[in-house]
Amino acid sequence: MRFTLRQLQVYLATARCENLTLAAQTLALSQSAASEALKSLEDHYGVRLFDRLGKRLRLNDFGRELRPLVERLLEQAQQLEQRLDHRSPSNGSLTVGATLSIGNYLGIRMLAAFRASHPQTRTRLEVGNTSAIAEKILAYDIDLGLVEGEINHPDLRLHPWIDDELVIFCAPGYLPAEKILYDHDLCAMPWILREEGSGTRQSFDAAMRGLLPSLHIALVLQHTEAIKRAVEAGLGVGCLSRITLEDAFRRGTLVPLRAPLRDFRRKLYTIIHREKYLTPGILAWLDLCEQFRGSQTAAHSPGLP
């Protein structure tokens, strides 16, 4: 075997940073040592793994082809080292990506539960919209994601997780109580919506198919809390996941509206790279997702308090 794990670590860090100096810093190496490790790896096999664009190194086609194999090999090597060194307090790391609605309202609770049961695993939660989470999974920057939108990509595995629905809402008194909204009402109202690329906007657009050119979109905001504040201020109506609105509905600061001709039901999904090696941390998180799905289903079953 003519390669070393250190060479593979330098290759992987360079793929992530696209800069050799930054890659060396992440590995606590000098730039010359990192450069020599990468050069030796390429020279030994007579290959080039990166396209050089000034100081930027971007994986070429062959380099991208190798990345899933190297990811799996290094993750397995880390597990082997932890098994051999039983004194090590570490039990690996896990980075989970979540869309804004999931991350802010479900993800934090899940992270707390995971850390309580796996205190030795270094865990991190990153929040962004659906397209941003997908890009980070494709780049192996995060291990898996929890998203609201459907994504069709050959390298991503999407699995239905929790049932959800969007709810149209307004400030108290903005519209008559118990008003039912029909298509002509929906076209007449000023809307305050999430940005394109978010799962919430994707679901909204799907539910409003046929009406989209006629809608009056007054504001586009990137954060659910900003949308809720704008609606509370009487600037228009919003449409967000029910999980983000339950507290406001209980307090009476926002009120739900009904549009019976439009279907706002949807799924939340787990998402992971098809080539991702399933570490014990990833498997434990997926098991937590199943437990959480069971608790959410029970909490929203008819007849329960």
C-alpha cells in the first residue's frame, strides 16, 4: 500500500477548503508538509486530483470520484483508532444540517436529546434552507440533513420522515374571524413569504399551482420569525409550517386561516449522501429520528389532548 492516511487526510482537507494553506491549518501541519503529502500521493500514482486555479485547488473529475471512498476509509480508520485506544474520551463527531423551520423548532430538541444519550459524541447543528443543506451534503461538509423540500439528485437519498402542513395565518382582526379563503381571496391578499430555494416556499408554490402568476407577493424574507413579526404588524398574510406557529396560535398573537380548496399537506425528510459511510453516530441519529417521528405522530393523533 503506497499511500498513507496522512496523505488522504491532506487530500480530503484540501477538497473541503479548496486551499492548501487552510487545509494545512485544519490538520495542524505546516503548508510545506501538507504540500509534500499531496504531491507524493499524486506522484506515486501518476495522477492529478485537483485543478489548480491560482491559490485555489478544486477537485477534478477523478478527484471527485475518489472522495466518497476516502471519506469512508478515514471514518472507518477513526473508529478503529477509538477501539484500539479505549482510553480515548471521544466517540466521533456528527454534523447535522436542518432547514430553518426544522432546526429552530425541532432540531434543537433533538440535539439536546442526542447529547444526553451520547455525551461523548461531538455534535453540531447547522441551519439553512433546503438547497443550502443539500449542497453541503453533496460536498460532505455535513453528515446528514433534515429538510422540508423535495430534492431530485442522483447522489442524494431522500427518506420521508414526519407529516407536516403549511398554515395560512394573519394578525388578529386583519380578516374577519372564521373567514374561508377561496382562490379569488388568495389572489387579492398581500403575501409575506419565504425565499425561493426554501422547502417552505417550494411547498407553498406547489399548493398554489395555477394561481402563482396572480398572487400579490408583498415581501420575501429569509427567516420565519421575521415573517411572523411582519404579519403581526399587519403587513399581510403569511404561510409557514404549523410547527413554527403553534405557540403564536396558543398566545393569540396570530390566527390561522382556512383555504379548503388548496392542499397544504407535505412531508419532512431525512437526506443523506448515497455514498456516505454510516458511522455509529449517523445510525444513532437516524434511530432518534424514528423515535421522534413516533412521538410526533402520537402527539397529533385525533382524540389526544
